[in-house]
Amino acid sequence: MPNEIRSTVKFNLPKEGYKVKSKGHLLAMVTVDENGEKVLKLKNRIYYMASIINIQNAIQVKEPIKNGEIPRCPYCGRELDPRNTTIDHTIPRSLGGPTIQENLEVICDVCNSLKGSLKPSDVYKIRSMFEQKVPLETIKNFKYNARKQYFNEMIENKGIIPKEWLVNVPVKKVRGNKNIDLNSLSFRNAENFYYNYGFLRNTIVVDKKDMLLEGRLSFALARELNLKNVDIIKVSNVDVDLLWFTYRGL
């Protein structure tokens, strides 16, 4: 019997009332549910990534600075501020890395540029090469081979997402937009990847009510292939709820 969908990930959220805005437009807001638990309400699922990145930056950079602390890049030790800060997917999005706090790291813009789709351990090696004045061509070859090795590791293990983040559920329980162009290049690429390697490349992420947040192509492909079950990440304290905002005039 398939596993029931259960909470697998829970975000650390700012205080109640925290608002995520973009160009004056409200995207999301932190509220408290009937159990006294903080929940991130989203106006639309398309605001998910922007909202989570905003919150991660607030928690790890802006709040520490307000408290007189000095956040630093974990790779180079550079002092971080809103001007040089980036949010990196530790497991790269190109390899299926999801936008969840466990997979996000605040680093400086220079180290983010170095990392790309590499492992964190490779960034340290590259920085060491620069310090030792290793020829640029040697560094370039190292990055190429490291990316190739990381990709091969994903293929060999049929994914590199930690198992503790995932739960296997029936595809029919995931609520998502079914209107996707099955003839688009992006969909065909996702389909070819599945046929070549036997698993969905991009991780499916859903909110507390099983609404699709990320992994739209994987979800569409799972439906098209009539897969019965699929591995997902469920975020227990994120809720897509336009009516909540409408009723409050937000």
C-alpha cells in the first residue's frame, strides 16, 4: 500500500506578520495557524522560490546585521551584506536540487560564480588552486571534470537528493497545473532524460495541501507516463492560499 503523504520538511520562518514583497507587490506573508504554528502563506505558487530566497536572506544576513553580528561567506570568509549576498542551491538546480532551506546556503557573489553546478568541496579546492596560482587552464579542466563526475554520480544513484527529504506518494495526490505544452523543448528534454536514465530529473515540491510548488515538468511527465507513485518533498508550513489574502484585502 502506498505511503500516505506526510510532512518531511519544515521551514524556519521569521516572526508573524513578516511580508515578502517585490516592487511593492505582496507575494507572501508569515502568519500563525490554529495550532500556533507559523505558516508562510503564498498568494500564488509561482512566488514560492522568490519568497523562500527572500526569507533565507532575511534570516541569515539582514537579521544578524541588525543584531550587530557579521555574517560571512562559508567558503572565503568574506563579510556579507545585502550588496554582495547570493542564495545558492547546495545541490544545484541543474541536478534536481530543490528550493528548500536544507538546500540553500548564503554565500558571496564571487564564490557563487565559482561554484555553479559543483559540489561545495570543489569550491574549496578551486579557491586553493587560485591561491597557489595554478594555471587557469588547469582550473578550467578541474571544473569540467568535477561537473562531469557530479552528474555521473547522480545518474549512478538515480538522483542525489537525500532520502530523508523524500516521501513516495501516489501521483494523483499532487495538485498541479495540467496545462503544459507536451511538445515544448523543455518537456521533451525531461522526457528524454527519464527514458535514458530511468528517473525524474527535477524534484517535485508541494505545500501542506499538496499543491505543486516546484517540479512542474516532472509532475507533467509523471502524469503523461501514467506513473502511479513519485518521490516528492512536502513542506508542512507553506500554504498557497489566494483567498486568505483576498478576505483580508491584502
